[in-house]
Amino acid sequence: MRSPTRLRAAVGGVLLGLLAVFAVPGGEAARAADETTTVGDVTGFDAEGGVYRLTAGAAVARVSFVSAETFRIELAPDGTFTDPTGKDIVLPQGKVPRTKWREKGDRYELSTSKVTLRAYKSPLRFALYRADGTRVWAETKGLTWTKDTTTQSLARGADEQFYGAGMQNGRGNTSHRGKKVEVSVDYEWNDGGHPNSVPFYLSTAGYGVFRNTYAPNTYDFAEPVTATAKEQRFDAYYFAGKGDDAAKDVIGQYTRLTGKPFLPPVYGMEIGDADCYLHNANRGERRTLDSLKVADGYVQHDMPNGWMLVNDGYGCGYEDLPETSKGLAERKMKMGLWTEDGLEKIAEQVKAGQRVAKLDVAWVGDGYKKALDGCKDAYKGIEDHSDARGFTWAPESWSGAQRCGVQWSGDQSGSWEYIRWQIPTYAGSTMSGLAYTTGDVDGIFGGSPKTYVRDLQWKMFLPVTMTMDGWAASDKQPFRYGEPYTSINRRYLKLHESLLPYLYSYAHEATKTGVGAVRPLALEYPDDPKAPTDAAKYEFLTGEDFLVAPVYKDTATRDGIYLPKGTWTDYWSGRIYRGPTTVDGYSAPLDTLPLFVRGGASVPMWPGGIRSYEDREADSPLAWDIYPQGKSSFELYEDDGVTRRHRAGEYATQRADVRAPRSGAGDVSVRIGASEGEFKGKQSSRPYAFTLHTGDAPSRVELDGRALPRLASKGAYEKAGRGWFYDRDDRGGVVKVKTPSLRTGRAFELTLDDTSAVGGAVPGAAATVGVPAGQELGAGTPGKVAVDVTAGTKDATDVDVTLDAPGGWTVAATKTGRIPAGTTRRVEVAVTPPKGADPGEQPLTATARYRSAGQDRTALQRFALGVMPEAPGKDTWASDMVWLKSTNGYGPAERDRSNGESGAGDGRTLTLAGKTYEKGIGTHANSVIEVYPGGRCSAFTADVGIDDEINGYGEVAFSVEADGKVLWTSPKVTGASATVPVDVDVRGARHVELKVTDTNGSRSGDHADWAAARFTCA
């Protein structure tokens, strides 16, 4: 098995501590390895061709301007300038701006039309000011150096926040203030690691700093802020942001200097699949062409997949490339290859059909320049030998890699913890100009059906991602786990596919602005005091319009969802929230990702549930999902999606402009402008479909002043070629409109009379539905489900509550009459699950149909109902019971066997202290087994310990918990411990969890047996 930290680079040495400032006029070389020197007084000044030199004894500083807001400061302690990065990172910048200088008493002032850099004389210190005289940043002391480091110290503002430093696993979308951040290659790919580091940070004071180096950096955002590079040279570029979007402007300036993000091919924005096929040690003898069988799985399960890596380089090569590429193309996929061992064969590989290059650790070596060169060379290799766009994936890249590749967070193990720390990682990376960052769905090791679903859900709101197979106990394609997981995964894969016009438009925007689609709240809401804090850590924005709050625990509810200022609509239910607010207890069964849409959003989509972008035809429709509020717009970007012709201007844009009331009743108009520009394959005409979230039916809908027919039912709408329908049951009430095929070269306008902004004509009048969490019913047993209906600002009348349940369930609708405004009524709905219902979480929808504010309305809420197996009526072995939960530290937990390897049933006979057991449970820390005694059992007994097969290794603790309460905990148990007897009173307990935890930080040998585990039941 490949280690998650394979070929970890050794990072030797510790940064030398900064000692007391030793300022000497003229500046001296360091007197000892642990001594710090501070630049001294200015002894000379020279200006030539817009480059300024300030001498301080032997040391020389150099200032050169790149643009009116961007400049460079260098310091050579010995007076000799060097530039190890050469032309690797910084791109040619064109004409140098006009600058001027003047001496003003204690300082020199070096100015453009936008900024002034002050260089104080005694000692030499720098401070940046805007043209209006406001200070941007100032050094608290002069630049310092030791034998092998240089450091800048800047004053920290009272409310100043900091972001950047590239991919920082587990953080980055909230402020670095008060934290120390490492920028280096470390090959640590779990929480706290920093793969794909970037020596750049930005400040909410309106500036950014890029250290032009390959050396490791340490940024300490204390007071003062100290930025240290591990080299005895100082070389930094500074960017002064402007306007209300200063942070975005800084990212734009930085990426103008180091390269804008590339535009991926559209297939690259579909999910990818990776595995080794040729002689796979983990999967048995296979051939490269066997990858086509896996590709068939995506087709047969109607799941999008854009590309497949068919080797991995770690003892796994390839064969039959042309035939493999051809077979994948027939299945609407592209072929990719790992590039572990160099690029000598990339020309023939690309000619054989390779369109994706995955760089891996053994090839990028120690990272830095080698990794950056690899990214550029692989990207160029694809483009030199085909008409395709370069598309690479890389770990441990460096500044500049945003122009050639996707940054990937490394090999990890799927778990709830993995999901948690990945959430802040990618939005934080955007703050360093990395537009495409991602991780494998559910890691490459470990994982489970539930963690796979939860991880895939939110990663469908990243522009790029992939699933990697062959290293876990079983393959990780999204169709491997059966139902309900396959259907849920398909739903989110197809949602991502439908959103490609939106995501692709943001991808194009990134080539202009440097700002990727996945964003921390602080980027869009810089004045929100909660945006830089942990209140927003486990959520992000996709574009300006989607707020994504992933579920990262094994639960069906989500707390702590922070919604910033504005109107936010629950994507699934249509419920309206007014920000700023924090949402707790959000109902999120396994099939529901907490997802909210900003008021004013206009989202272009591909409708129809397509599996591939290649399914789009000349007459395929374009859909607009609109949340009307005030004036808003969105510009759709389109090109051929595959070739590089867009770089020569072969693309088109089409703008949607929406006018609506800011709130409440009024008319709504949508103007779709002419599609401007041309490219091969552009649609000359197409039909359009609109979904407008108004909450109130219009009196009339017009297309360019002519009335469209109102259709009487959803079925009639689906069959019609044109017309409109108000669907009260769809997400709080939406207007659906179809147009005939219209020429893309001409603008048109859609008008809805007498409707409303998002939220309805009477804001707040809509009722809401809530379902108390934790409700359970037995399979085949009649019961009741409690549903809470809360009226809005108006009475809800004629209220009718029911549950939308799967076939075979029996549900009785419940009428409850009038609910006064602002009050809540609990309604109990009679429900009977079928006898054959699978135990576990069953997602259902509670629906309330009612009348309020003159409209027939519908409110709904998705929720999870626990379906329990039949409780035992007699004594029963725990290994014979249904396991509601089964998580294990390595491989699956085993019934009546010890913990084995990666497959089910591959353990051995349970053995503790020389005694063998026929019945029991074999686990590996950390593990949880949950069963359902249903209140019918009085005692739980077992013998516990570490299995004899471990030969004395391991260290764990056992515990028994019931309904959230710890009933018993063992002492620390080692492989040499005696067997521990368990006898626990479980009277009244409905749910019992058998837990094993690691106690020494090492899970080696933690094979923990629940031998003879038995419940005594009535």
C-alpha cells in the first residue's frame, strides 16, 4: 500500500531566532550564525530609468515599479543582487510606469500616480502611502537578516486580517491573524500540512506581498507581522489594491505578475477517475484496456465522467494507449496519464490521445522549481502535440503554477475529519490566485458509503475534482456502494454537469481577474465582522451566488451556518432567510447538502440531466435559474470547450439583465442580450427555459411584448414547446417559462406582470415547515411523525400536512385548519414504513399546503426519519444484530472474526489470552458499532482485549454508550493485558454504541475484540 506521505521530503533545520536589533550605520554582514543584523542608515541614493538604489553601508536596496500600483523591493546585504527564480515565475510586464522622486527631510519619496513609497533615511525603513495620503503599510524597523534568512517587519492594524500563503490544509478561508503560517514543500497532506504553498499573502488593509523566491517562508501574523524567507537576500513585490474590492484587485495584480489561471477544457471540469490497471497489485491482474469496463460503469449508471487516468507510475505502466483512448472517446471521456517518471514520452502519449497529465511526488521531487517546471512542461507537452488545452494536476507546486495546473491536496484517508478540514482549504487557496484546487472524493484510503456521499456533494461545487481507486478496500467510483448512495451521487454529479455554464463562465473570469470561483465569505463580504472568523470557517461561496455549508459529521442536521447580509434562498425548499443570521438545526438528511442562493442570482444552466457536455446538440436549450431582486446581471461565456481557439478571440458572451423590485410586489423583466462573438459549434438559435423564484404567480408573461400561453398543469408545461406555468409546489413557488427556439444573435425580453421579488409579494407571509430531529419508527410498525408548521406574517389557512414517502409506505394526510400569524402548530402525521424497509436513515419530505396572503402556497422540508430494525425479544449476540453504524480504523469491522485486512470476512478466529471465541466482533481502533436493543434488553456482557494475533502490540480503550450517555469505560488495554470482562446495565437503552479508541497516538496493532458480545433481553 502506498503511504499517504510517500516520499516525504526532509525539511532540515529550524529558522534562526531573531535576536535584539543590532543596527549599525551602513549595515554589516552577520557576525555569527545566530546573530541578527538590521539595515542601517542611508549613505547613498541613486535614480536611473525608474529604478532607485539606496545604499546603507555594504548593503544596497533597490526599488523598481512594475505598474502604478505594483513595485519591487530588493535588498542585497553584501551589495550584490541575485535572482534565483530568473524568468520562471514573474512574467514580462510591459511598459514601466512613469515615476518621480523627491527628497523630503528625513526621507525619499518614490511615487507613481497612485502610490508613494517612503524610504526613511535613519535607519532605512519603508512605508507605503496612497496618492490621497492614507497609509497602506509601514515597517516597524528596517529589513533584517541572519546568516541564512531575511525578514521584514510590518505594523499590524487594529482590525487588519490576513489571507493567502497558498494551499493551507484545514485553514485559509478565515483570517491568519495571530497565527504562524509556513510556506514550503512539506509533503504533509493532512490537516495542518501546506502542499501547493505560495509565497504570497494579502491584507485587508488593501495590499499584498509576493516574495520572489524558491526559498521556504514563514509568515507570523502577530504584532508586528514578520515575513521571513530562508535565504540571505530580500526580494518582494507589493500590490496596492484599490476600490471596494481591494482584495480581488490585489489578487488580480499578483496574477498579472505571475500568470493568470489557465482556462480548463470543459471535460476537465467534469469529474475524473483515476486508477492503476496494468498489473495492479491491489486488484489482481488487469490490462490497460480494462479501464473501459470501469468507463462502462459510468455510462450504465448514467453518471457524468470527463476523463480517466489509466496508470499511476508506481509500478503500474500502460499499454494499448491508442485503443484505450479511442474506447474512452466512444464513451465521451478523455484519457489521462500519471507522469511520475518524466516527460520523455509525452509527445507520443499525447498523439495516442493523452489529454490529462497528473504529476506525482516522485517526479516533482523536492518541489519548488522542479515542480513548477514540471507543471509548465507537461502543460506545454499537451499543447505542443495536439490542438487541446494543457490540463495538469500537481501536488507541492509553487507560485506561478496557477497558469498551468490544478493544485491537488495529496493522498488522504476518507473520513468525517477529512471532510471537515478540507472545507476551508480550497476557498482559502483562492486568496493566493489558485483558481483550481481540490482533493480526491473521500480520499484514496479508508472512507465509507456515507462519507463518500457527503464529500462528493460539496465537491460538486468545486470547479474540478476526481475520485481515485485502487488503494482503499474497494474501488471508489460513485456507483460502487449501491442504493441509496448511487442515486444520491448521480443527482449531485448531474447537478454539477447542469451548472457547468455557470462554473465555466467563472473559469473564464479567472483568466481576467485571477479570482477563482470558490471563495471565502471574506472576499465577497469584506466588511462583515464574522466573515474572517470561525463562524464562517466551514462554508464557502461558489461564485457570488451559491453558499455551500457541507455536513462534516455523521448527522442529519447542520448547525452554525452563517449567512451574510442579503436574502438567501434554501436551494431545495425555497425557504427565505434574511442575513446576517446564523442557522442552527438545518435539516440535512444524507441526500441534502445545505445550499443557499443569493437574492439577485441569475444562474445559467444546461437542463435535461445530461451525462456529458458532448450530449449538447445544436438545438439544446439553455436554462436560467433566477432569484429576482433589484437590478442584477450575469455574463455567460461560451467557446468550443476543448481547443485553444478562444485565445485567438473565438468565443462568445451573452448577458442576462434582470429588473425586479428590491422586495415585495411588482413586475419582473429579464433581458437576454445578443450573443456576441463567434466560435466553431456556436448555436445559431436555441430555446430557453427560465425558472423564476418569485413566490407569487404573475398575471401575465410576455416574450418581447407578446403574451405566452399560461399552461394549466405541470404535465402540460412539460409537453409544451412554449408557455408558462406557476408551480406552487416547487421550492416555495416558481414561475417556469419556455420559449421557442430563438436566434442567439438577437436580444429578447421576458416580462412577468404583477408578481414579486424573491420572497413573495408580501415578504415573510410564507409559512415554514420544521421536523424535530431524531424521530424513529420501526419497520412495519404504525407510528406518527411530528411536523411543526409555523405561519409567517399572515395567517395560514386550510393547512394540509403530509409526507412524501417512497413506494410501500402508508401516509395519512392531516388537516389542521388555520394557524394564526407568527405561531407554530405541531401536527402528527400517521405513517407506517413497510415491513421490508431497510434499517437506517430514510430521507422524507414533509409538505404543508395552505393559503396565505391571497395565494395558494406550499412549504416543504426534507428530513431524516430513523427506520429501526425489530428490537430483540430474546437474548442475542451483538454480531447477529443489524449494525446501524459500523466504522473501523482499518478495513471493515468483522462479525465473529478478528479484524482482518481490507476485505470483509478475511479475519481469523477471535482469540484472547489463549481462549478462542465463536461469537464476537473484531475491530481496529478507532471504531464504533451501533446496534438497536430498542429498550428491550437489560444487560450487555463481553470479554474484551487486543487479539492474540498481534503478539503484544497495540494500546486501546473500550467503552459502551447508550443513547448518548457513557455507561462503561475500560482501563487502558494493551496487547499484553489480561482479558477485561464487561457487564453493563443497559435497561431502557434504545441505541447502544460499542466504541474502541486509540490511546497512544499510534494505531499499529490496535486489533480490539468484543468477544462473546451478548445482550440479555426480555
